[in-house]
Amino acid sequence: MAHAAQIRIPATYMRGGTSKGVFFSLQDLPVAAQVPGAARDALLLRVIGSPDPYDKQIDGMGGATSSTSKTVILSRSSRAEHDVDYLFGQVAIDKPFVDWSGNCGNLSAAVGAFAISAGLVDAARVPHNGVAVVRVWQANIGKTIIAHVPITDGAVQETGDFELDGVTFPAAEVQLEFIDPAAEEEGGGGAMFPTGNLVDELQVPGVGTFKATLINAGIPTIFINADDLGYTGTELQGAINGDPKALAMFETVRAHGALRMGLINHLDEAARRQHTPKVAFVARPADYVASSGKPIKAADVDLLVRALSMGKLHHAMMGTAAVAIGTAAAIPGTLVNLAAGGVERSAVRFGHPSGTLRVGAEATQVNGEWVVKKAIMSRSARVLMEGFVRIPGDAF
């Protein structure tokens, strides 16, 4: 019996922040996958190795976690004042599904470097030595990201001494600016606070009623006080991911939060929108030991945050959720701000399972509505491998 031969697709495997994924230039994809649709999704699923009933993604590039089951497609931007269009696909591990509903803030740190190396940025905009300012259009959510990419001798500088909790080795620092992270998206999006409230009473049948801050900034996020859920905010992955009842509870909370935020019309739609919204719980500072064994002191942080991604507690913090944390922390009265002491602030340092992270955001009120012009944080990025991925020619 004849079988289709494998095809080769140019690709780069990159780490960005605390995530990694497979990066493609749009023009390098097979023609059928250069447009959104079933062929593109099927191709990316096969590249990553999904769906995998064994939850290992052995037959693909994925690493069987939400942080490593990711794909990125980049192209030159035709949009004024932008260099590159960035499209992110979160690939489900056990289902035949690619979620295009949100951004990956961590992989955003690698977009500028890839774009420069792939020739997607005008060479005149890249200094021989210094910092290249790459203007990124985040196509999933219709937002602008400014990446500050270090350049040495005309090439992207990847090595350095910037340390990021959740990443083992130091690298060069990449500063990211998320512009108007809470502004309404193109085509209708949503307000920063979809319900119009800084804090809501979220009723979750069979679980309870909780105070919640429902915010759309960076990525739609549901924030709940840790103690309302029976947690302290110092938990590591094993405390949550090894507890099926806890995971089911969080998914139920997420589904009801998504409905309350207007992201879905019916609860059963949440299963087909795994990437957004995120659900996170917050607490006041406390001492704990990070997953690396590093002691984190209460005095080192303003608050504690634990967040779930694709149904599991994240090993560090999603970049987009960090934007939501920074934004909410800057607005007096949100649960995030209250956990951080309830004071006005333009930056916050929070504790997560792998350590700490600082994110800045400045909030102002305009005509009674809260506005955040940009959120800023530093990540790092590095090429892990480049060349070709191979998949069966009849896989898409």
C-alpha cells in the first residue's frame, strides 16, 4: 500500500520567555495552509503531534504542556507603522483543536528576533549595534506590541546575563511594550471590565459564589482570592495538577467566568475555547519556596499569583496574564490591587511558582473609565533549532 511521503517545511524552534514553540514565515507554509482554515489547523496539529491520547506529543514538536504546545506564523505587515504581523496558535494536546482566540505574551519576546533574522523587518530599521525597535501587529487580538531587540554586529544578540525565573539559563533582555492592552479590539472586542465592575460576585453552581475581578487586558482573565478557593497562593504545580477535583473545579469556574464576560454564549462553548479566558488566584505576600528550590520572601513581592493555562497550573506565568496582573494592580479596588496592598502603583512584582516577575502599567481615568496606555515587562528569547519540520504530505 502506497503512503504519502513526508514534506519539509522551513521552521525555527524558539524559546520566548517561559514558553517555546515552532515559528513559521507565512510564505514558507504550503499554499493551502497560508490562509486560515482546516488545512492550516491540521498542518499545525501534525507538526506539534496532536491530538495525542497519551498526552505526550511524542510524534511531534510539542512538549505536552500548555507552555510548549505552541505555534507562530509571521509575515511582513501591510499595516501602517508596523513591521510584522504575528499570529499565534495554541495547539490542544489531546484534542484536534487549535485555539486562535488570544495571544502568547511569552512568545511575543521571540517575534522580533525571528522577524529580523528572517528578513521580515526592513534592514534600514536594524542598527549594526544597539537596539532594534520592532513594531508588531498581534493579529489574534488586534493590538500593537513593541519589541526592543538587542543587536550586535548586525545580528540579533541572544546571549546575555538577564535572568528570568522559570528559565534555567540567562540570555539577552528583550523589553516588550503592550500598547493599549485593555482597549477594545478591532471589530468589536470588549471593554477592560466587561461587566462594568471592578469586582463581581461570580456564582458557580456546585462550587460556590466568589468575588472576582473579570478583566480584559493582555488576555481575558478571571481573578479570584486564593483563600476563597481554599488555597494560600503559595502552591506549586503538584498541589493543583495532581488533584483532578481541583482541575475540574477551576475549569467550571473558568467556564462560568467566560459566560459572565460575554466571551461565550453557552457553557459548553468553553471546551472549544481553551486558551481564553485564563483563571488565576491571588493572595497577599507570604514566604514560600519556588519550584527551583529558590526561597521567595514575602518582602520580595507585592502579592502572590497562581494562574492556570489550558487546564493546568502554569509552571511560571503566562506573559499575557502578567499584563493583566500589572493592569489590574494599577487600578485601585480590583482584587489584584487589594492583594497588593490597595495602594496606587505603576509597577508590581508578584510571586509565581517559579519565582518572581515585575510588570509595569500606568492607569488613568478618562471620563470615568479606566485607561491603560501600555504595559511593560522584560523577557528573553533564543533560537533552539532551525531548519525544517517534516510531516506526512497527506496530513493536511
